[in-house]
Amino acid sequence: QVQLVESGGGVMQPGGSLRLSCAVSGTNLWIYDMGWYRQTPGKQRDLVATISADGSINYADSVKGRFTISRTNDKYTVSLQMNSLKPEDTAVYYCNADYKGILSYWGQGTQVTVSS
């Protein structure tokens, strides 16, 4: 069982930065791939960035060069540094822990709004 709690969302002007954090608790945390996803009303939840259990990183094309995902060595925190924010980054951002598609856990989400 894994529990995820996101924080750090808010309102930011275009071009600004925000840092999201996901507090991770539970057992056998080292086996999970971690990720950030986002969702807007009426649309599916889309991948933003993932970091695998062995440290491999993947980004959606729309955020490459602007967002950075990281994970503490103790596996208790996963962060998403978001720079050069655009209005189209507005969404609810969710933290995810996944083990080979067999086990998958989600946080409650945090709202990010980019608006002038």
C-alpha cells in the first residue's frame, strides 16, 4: 500500500515557476515508478513526467526543457519543477506510483493555474 499527498500548486503568471511535491509513504517504495500526470475538465489524464525505479526519466514533449522531475534517494519525495509556465499548463496535477501496471496509486491532485 502506498499513500501519496501532493502540494505546491497555485496560481502563477505565464513565464513563472512552480514546484510541486509529492510526499510518498508506504511499503517497498523502491519498486515503484513514479510519475506526474495532469488533467483538465472533460479530458483524459495525461502523462507529464515519469521517473522509474532505476532512475530513468521521461517527459511529455509539451514540457521538455521546461519541467524537471526528481526523486529523493530515500524515495519519500517526488518533485516536479515547472519553469516557463504557459496557460496551457493549467490543470490538476496528480502524483502516481506504479509497479509494472499491477499496482497503481494516485494522490488527490493539486490545482495549477497559469493566468495573467
